[in-house]
Amino acid sequence: MLSPEVIAEQVMEYVVWAAELVPTLKSLIWIPYSVAVLPQGPHFYTWLLQAAGYLLLDNKKKKLLMISQQSDDDKNILIDNNNYGPVFWQIWKNSMVTIKNITRDIGAKKSQSGWKSFTENIISQLSFLRIITETKEIIHVSVGKKASEIQMKKLLIWIKNNIQAYNIILLTNIELPPSTTFKKSEERKGIAKIMQTPRTSISLLSLFQKILKTQKKEAKIIGYVNPKNFSKTKKWMMIRYICAIW
């Protein structure tokens, strides 16, 4: 396990690479965005995309809502009440009043120590937050795969009511249907279409689509990685790691 300081140094390198290598970044860097879909996966696939997404967030906003997916409590949405850091001497301490209010508003449960998938989701992002953003407050919400539609609706309402104050990160990957095949030249357009097509499932992609609908905007895909280009393992065949913002 690498120390937070070593990871932070690596993140700095990815920030430089993102600014140089992501073609669409330079034309968008001066436009502040509030919502990003970022990937979860091995850093050698995903960190360049993560750096690009964080670079495009509105740095005037000091609050960030991070939404991930967890398997520790499948039927519920969990609220993180842990403190994190230090990363480069910064510690993030959650306001218990804010945590209590969000827990009540969306009918969530507070996290418990020892929930591995839950804490790993946010720990992998802390160096990006510290180095790239000016974030002072982090709210981490993690959705169980069997969370109810009522909970998801309450979460969406909370987001709509607070989106002016928060940047929002959704940590999720895109999984293409098994029947979907794209030529390499057409794959980006195909992924964009999938992201815009409404879904009925309880997933972070469907939540993202509903946020877009309420704001009447379309997502911009900054970049994506097809991991099957680097692995012969079948489980990677339909997964795409993406960075999308609006």
C-alpha cells in the first residue's frame, strides 16, 4: 500500500499529463463545471481521466458531494461520518450537523467502521481533491445496488436543492450491453448515446441522467479507456472507464 504522500506525488504527474495529453481539456479548462462522472479502477487505467475531471470542476465551490457505489449494505444509501487525511497536511472533518441533516433528508444510514468497499471509494480520491481542488468540505454518499427508488428520489431532490453550492463527483464505470459492438472510430459516439439513454435501474448512471434532465444539459465526454485493449481477461470486455462532465 502506497503512502498518501507518494500517491500525491503521482497525482501531480497525472495532472501535468492530463493538461498535455487530453485533447479536449485545453478548450474547456476555463469553463467551470459542477458535475463529473469519473471511473473506479486501477490507477494505470483511470488516473489520467480522474485528473482531467477534477481540473474541470468549479474551483470557486468549496464543498464537494462524492457519490459512489458500495456492497457493504446493498439495500441502503450510506453517509460517511469519518474524517480523512492528512494528505499534504490537510484533514477533512465532516460537520455532524450536515451529516445528520442529509441522513434525515434522504433516509440514509451512517457508515460503520470496517466497511471496506465504502472507505476505499473515497480514500483513492483524496489526493486529487487536495492537489487539484480547493475543497474544504466533503460529503461522501455511497449507494447500495439494491437501494430503493424512494431513497434515490430523495437523493436526487437533495442534489437539486444543493447543486449551486456543491461540486458533484459520481464514481462509476460504464458497462456496455453484451450485444453492443462499435467500430473503434464510432465507439465514443456510442458511449455518449448510452449515457444519454434513460435507464430505469438503480445505478449511478441513471442518477447522472436524471441530474442532467433537471438541469436541461448534455454531458461532455472528455475521454475514456477501453481496458480490453490492455487485458485478455473476459471480465473487462464490456467495461469502459470514462471521464464526463457538465
